[in-house]
Amino acid sequence: MSRMLKSPAKYVQGKGVMRELDQYLQGMGKHLMILQTAGGTKRNMQILNTCFADKEYKIDYQEFSGECTRGKIEKWARYCKDADITAVVGIGGGKVLDTAKGIAYYSGLPMVIVPTVCATDAPCSSLSVMYTDEGKFDAYLFLDACPDVVIVDTEVIAKAPVRMLVAGMGDAMATWFEARACRASGRNNQVNAKPTCAATGLAKMCWEILKADGLNAKRAVEVGVVTPALENIVEINTYLSGVGFESGGLAAAHGIQKGFTVIRELHEALHGEKVAFCTLTQLVLENAPATEINEVLKFCLEIGLPVCFADLGYERVEAEAIRYAAEKACVPESTIHNLPFEVTPDMIMDALIAADALGRDYKENHFCESGYTRYKAIRIGQCVGDCWRGSI
């Protein structure tokens, strides 16, 4: 079996690069379809109007809402063919971008991705995750190639909600632990090949830089500024994690997260928030050393990621719902089977219960300490009110 690494043809990141969008569209024709939400249109139109002024582009703006579904992708793909669109540009969050990638794929058009939040590693992958209209996982759409261009404006990211960046760190945190599992089991990555050393190395770098720069990057977004730490974490969340998960491989964290889509009470939690707790669950399944589990717990609490069901907004956990999610996580096509041992729904259910208990215990009995700030983590993406400067 051959090894394979896939990545975008071009990745551009920096402060203000969205104003230069037109420079990266050369050779893609002059009739663009730009897909974004209504809120995105309000926020981005001034930049886009300035960018495309006097550039002879014809632009069809399309409004996205709801889920990334098979029906929406097929509808807009037909529109692109009928309207003679020459390139598809997706601007927004993960669902917008996954939809734009699917449209470009079915239309056979160049694909330009412009994330405005840093909540997932979707922008750089050759994969779209499709859901039902009700928000339940439907299927993966495997694309022939990664986007032609990915453009990440860190000035835009710095103004986005802090919760989005933190959720992206939760998604990126799983990259190393899942790639490590795939490497140990000898299973294929998400492009149906063996992981390359480069992909596994990128995945490992995700975890190392998250620990080094995660908290400082969060602090930067809290005050809306771009710092070297934020630049590093944006690259981790977007590029390294995107290439790392796809070419390094997925395992239990994302497999269990897909199972979580059947629990209505978890629908308000962001993808990366759920993946963070599912990473903890994977470590329980693997019987990882206590030191490693504690390191993950400390990191999650430090930046405000969930470590138990209550943190995810699921206060009254029902055993029947957890069992159903465990069964969905264990279907034959699930990435959970990339672990180097056989996994059953009973094992997943037990690991979820144990991970929840570990998270609650750690949160109740430990403080997260970093520099001059001490705080306890509470609900998703938040930190306790009693933060103060001074000696600890």
C-alpha cells in the first residue's frame, strides 16, 4: 500500500490578506459564485466591494443557512453549470466551506476557501461532511483534491468569537492522538493510503504548539489583536490539523463525535468542543498513562474546552441515549476502528462514562494555572469569573 499526503495547492495566511483575494483568483475566470451566510455578507461586503472594484468580475452572491446537506450541494452545483460560473468561493465557517467544496467538486470548478472563523480544520481538506436537515451525520463526501487556494485573514479571525478559536483548538488537539493510533494500527488515513512520516509529524506538531501558544492566542482574540501566538494557532487549527487529520488519519475522537450527532442535547455544542471530550474518551479507551490524560485535562480547562457532559450542556445524561450514540459510533465504516484493537459499543459507553467522571473530578479538585492568571473552567468556552493578576 502506498503512502499519500494531500494538501491545498496554495495556503495564504496573514493580517489583511482577505483584501487581496482577487490576487489569488488569477486563471480562474471572471464569473464567481461566492457563498456565505447573511451575517457574513454584512460583515464582509465592504472588504469584497473594495477588493473587486474595477476588476471586471461578475459575482453571484449566494446565501447559506442551516446544514451542509447533499441537497444544497447538488442544487448549487446545477446553478453553477446553468449560470456558467468559473470558480466557487466559500467564505465563512465549516458548514459553509464544506458546502462550497462540494459545489466546486460536482461542478468541476476551481475551489477557493476563505475561513472567517478558526473553529475546525475543514478548510484545507479534500473532504466535506454532510448532515441531514435535522443535524444528524449523513455521510462523508470524498473529493478528488484539496482546495486550490485557502486564504486565512488573521485580522478577521482575531475579531471572531473567542469560542470559535477555542473549539478549533479542540479539533486540532485530536489530530495527534488519532494519527498516533492510526500509525500504531497500520490502518489507512482519510485518503485511503498509509500515513506519511510528514503527516504524522504535522499531527504531533499540532499538540506541541497548542500547549505552547494556545492560551496566549486565546488572550489575543479576547482583545481582538493579532499576535505571533495567534498566527501560530491559526496555522495549527487550519493547516497543520487539516493536513494532519486527513493524511495522518482519524480514530476514536471523531468516530465518537459522529455518534454524538444523534443526541439532540449536544447539537448546540460546536464540533471541536465535542471532539475535545471525545479525545479524552479515546485516551480512556486506550488506557493512556494518567500523566497524559491529566495533561489533556489541564490544557482543556486552561483554555475553556469541555471535559465532561455537563460542560457540553448535557446536564441530565440518559444511559439509553449514550448507548445509542455508542452504537452509532461503532458502525462498520466508523473511524473508531482505526484503533489498534477491537472496539465494541459497550466499551465506548463505559469509556464515555469514565471520561465524564475523570473530567468532573479533575475540574472539582484542580486549578488551571498559567503565568499570572488562575481560573477554573466552567461552561463551554468560558473561564471562571475570579481571574486576577498577581502572585499564585
